[in-house]
Amino acid sequence: MGLDSPFLDMLTRRVLVADGGMGTLLHERGISFETCFDSLCLDNPDIVLSIHRDYIDAGVDLIETNSFGANAIRLKRFGLESKTRLINREAARVARSAREEMGRDILIAGSIGPTGRRMIQIDHPMYDEIFAAFGEQVDGLLEGGVDLIILETFTDLSEIRIAVDAVRSRCHLPVVAQMTFSYDALTAIGISPATVAESLDKLDVDMIGANCSVGPQPLIDVIQQMGEKTTKPLSVMPNAGLPRYVDGRYLYYTSPEYFGACGLEFVKRGVRLIGGCCGTTPEHIRKLAEVVRSGDAAKPRAKYQPLYFVSLPDEGVVKPTVRKSDFREKLGKELVLSVEIDPPRGSNPEKILKGAEYLAGLGVDAINIADSPMGRARMGAMAAAALVRKATGIEVIMHLTCRDHNLMGLQATILGAHALGISNILAVTGDPPSGDYPNVTAVYDVDSIGLLQIIEALNKGFGLTGTAIGYPTDILAGAAVNPTADDMAMELERLRRKIDYGARYFMTQPIFDIEALKRFRDKTAALDLTVIMGILPLHSLRHALFLHNEVPGIEVPKSIMTRLEKGGDDAHKVGIDIAAELSLAGQSLAAGLYYMPSFGRFETIGAVLDRMGLTNASKTI
């Protein structure tokens, strides 16, 4: 444990505020993602220094060194493994220089991230290599004069144990150990926050917590569970929600005001060190510091309500029956109903097949199969779609993203889908990688418009380069549209290009403001669009706040949030009422309704359709 440490002393007196994202700001200031960010402390120290200064000016108590990936294993990719110790020493020196220039009494934390190697036990042949890599990094940080060590963004308990061993073999500085979790409140290999906390609690560290991968709302649940299993102080450093890939850049949309307000919720749950990770900026941290140091932080917290869904009772649920549908023939003639299913995280499709059978029994016309939504690894959409189609006979709409496939891979996937009888594809650009594999390379050879061009060519019997493929495919291509886009001019321009390249229908983001959809339909009246309106049943105020503030492209009006807040413990029932109301209002504006049940709770869709009187009923327009 850290002894006689300013950090530990400060923790006993107040909640400490750490800095925010480093990589985000480096990229915003012109540094390519192909650059080794850690080596900038040697090659371009002024840009790192300027970011440190901005965070100090925002009012932090602690800044982290720009050394997250500066271990020999990760530096080897850039041919810099021999400079590991030097890079870490300089990272600490640059941080100290910023402190001295700004004249504030803040702490310098040495940032250490994972090597990327997983499931390494003490008797594993690679243990010594990883131990040495962390040890060399620590040596450099100590030479540079850090005040504490922060181990962050680890996904594997075995690797963070090695990191702790390496630190403790070198020093007795305070250690903060942070793991990263996905939106389902599990690590990448399915470990719960409670189990993580119990494991970290046994290590020789001074503070445990969570950082990265997700925005504030999901980490509130994580911290709640961790706090119940440890006596150590807690830390948290969320992302600024989910990123969106726009014109070659990753943009985060969570506002500083919302981020600060969520900080208050963390403090009320016992967090003693709070900062930000990917997407957060000095403005996020400035607002966070203001809120954390306000008198509101001392007020008692409200009753804990988990972000994740509370199951509905079974009464009134329609029993599933298997039947065939023909989405293509009904589109534009009858109101079509589609429901989204996420493929499983593992190889067992049992849950999604039961869900699909249940939805078929409700009378839906198609099942949307998402393609690793939110940039998280799941079973391939084509395999899941084929399984659903075979098991239920129901039509499937396979999502296909440009994130994970190059041009050859996209063409191969479309041909394979056609051969398997999957004739509906929703072309989407795709969420940037995050969560399970945040450091993987996103491809994006084309965006959704380019993907539509590929489908159009294949439907004419040619590959994108003009090579004949024999019999043409027969894919009904759709695309996404956002009726509430901030830049509507750009959205409409992309919409026209999607139409030009063969998009036959458009599925919207979740709509919570029917007037916004009306305005969009008025603006696009001349285009004669076939629009399928997205509907996402809400189940709590927290759920609504999360979607509004952390998921790009979704806006939830204050009036809906007020209704959910008044609903209290019955907020999920209010959410079903709202979804039914939006569905009924949307029938005159859309050719179909596209439901997105959160966390695989398909019974909510049954409840919504039951309120509407649409279950297994005529849906003629």
C-alpha cells in the first residue's frame, strides 16, 4: 500500500478530480491515429504539454502521464520497444513541467494500460515477458517523478494482477486499479463488477474502479455493484458516451453539463476519484469539477434504480407460433412490423431463436439482425440471420456495416447472404470499435453509400470493379436515416445519394418526438420515401437520460422524461404507453414500425403491440 502519500491524504479530505481524454484531444489537434501517441512526449512534447495545461486550467487535482500504451509489447508495433524507459520518463517529465508552469499543487499519476495479452497465469510462459514489460514502464515513470500509478482499461483480471505485481516489485506508491466494462456491465470475458471488486480488493492496491468503454450511466451500475463488494475507495473515469464516425473523425456528443451531472451520481455512490476517458475534454472536466465541489454532492442520493430492465409480468403474453412472411411484398402496401435482435455474444443462438419464435407469434413481419452493434464483438449477423430464418421462416433484415469488412469482404458477405436466402440488407456505416476491442482497426473502405453501390452492382450481375458474377443477386437494400440530425442539410444530401444508389426503404433512429418526424416527412415529401419508423420502449428515467446524452443521434424530449420521472417504480409501464402512443401516431407517417427492445426484452414489444391492438391483427394501410 502507498504510505505517507499526498494522494491518500487528499482522499481523506475530499473527492479528487482527474483529467480527461488524451488521445481524443491529440487527434483533434491533428495527430493521426496511426501515430504512436506515447512517443509524442519525445517527438512533439509541446502538444502533450498544452493538453496537460488545459486540464490543469479546468481545475483538476490530478493529471495522468501520456504513457497509457508505453510498454515494450505495445511499442514494438512502432519499433520503439528499446525506448520504453525513456518514453515513460519523458511522459512524467512533461506532466511535471505542466504542473510547474501552471503553478498549481496537483498530483502526477503514471498511466499504465494493458499489453493486449490475455489470460496469463503466473506459471504461463509469457508471464515473465509481461511482468518485465510492466516493470520497465514503472521504472521510467518513477525516474520521471510520478506521485502514484493508475492501472487503467484492463479487461483481464490475470493481466492486472501481473501489473500490480510489477509495480509492487518496484515501489510503494499508491496504486489505482481500474477495469473496463461493456454496456451489459460485464468485462469482455463476461466477469461481473462484483467479482471484479472482490478480486481487486485482495490485491495490494489503494483504490479500485472502472474506466473507459462506456459513458457515465452504465458505469453508475458498475460502481454500485463494486461498492457493495469492497472497502477500498472507488474511482471512475467514463467515456463521453458513444462516438460517431464522421468524415474520418470520431466525434463524441455527450455534453459537459450532462457529464457533470452524472459525476454527482458517482460521488453519492462513494466515488473518491473521478475523471474522464475517451471523448472527454477540459470542458467536461471543468463542469465535473464544479459539480463535484458544489454542496449538492453532500445531499443524500435517490433510491437506486438499475439502468437495466425490470422484467414485465407474464400475463397477457401472446404464445408464439411459427409462420412465414414476405416483407418485400408487404412493404408500402401494409404496415410492416420489424423487431431488432442482437446476435449472441457467444456461439449459442438459443436465446435469440426463442425470441424470434416469440416475435413471429406476435405477427411481426421481419426480424432485424444487428451487426455487432455499438462496436462490440458478437456472432456474425449473417450466421444469426440464417439461423433465425431457418428456425422460424420469418423474413430477416440483415444489417451490414462497413466497419469490419474491406471491399472484398463486403462483396463476399453479400454473395453469401444471397446464397443463404437472405434477401434484405440494411446498409450502415457502423459504430466505431469500442468496449471489447477498442484498439482494433476499423476498416471503412466505404461508408453506407458505397455499400449501397456494391449491392446495386451485384444486383446487376457485376462486382464493384465490373467483373461479371454470373447470376445477379436479388437484394432489397435499405439504409438508415436520422430525422432529428443536427446537420439536416448533410443528412438530406446523403439521403438523396442513398436513393440514387438503390436504397428502397429507410429505417430511422428511435423517434421520441412525432413532430420531428412530421417535419422530416414534409421536407422529403418530393422524394416519396418509404420510411420505417424506429421505436425504442423506455423503461426508466435513467434509460432516457442515457440515450439522450450518450448515444449519438437520439433525442428524448423533456416532456417524456417528466412522464418517466413521475412514473417512479412503474416507469417501465409508462415507457410502454409512450411507445404505443408513438406507434399509433407514426402509422400515418411511416410504412412500418421498427422496434428496438433494450437488453433483449422482447416481451416489451408484445406489451406495446397489445396496447395498440396490433397483435396478429390486420395492418392494412
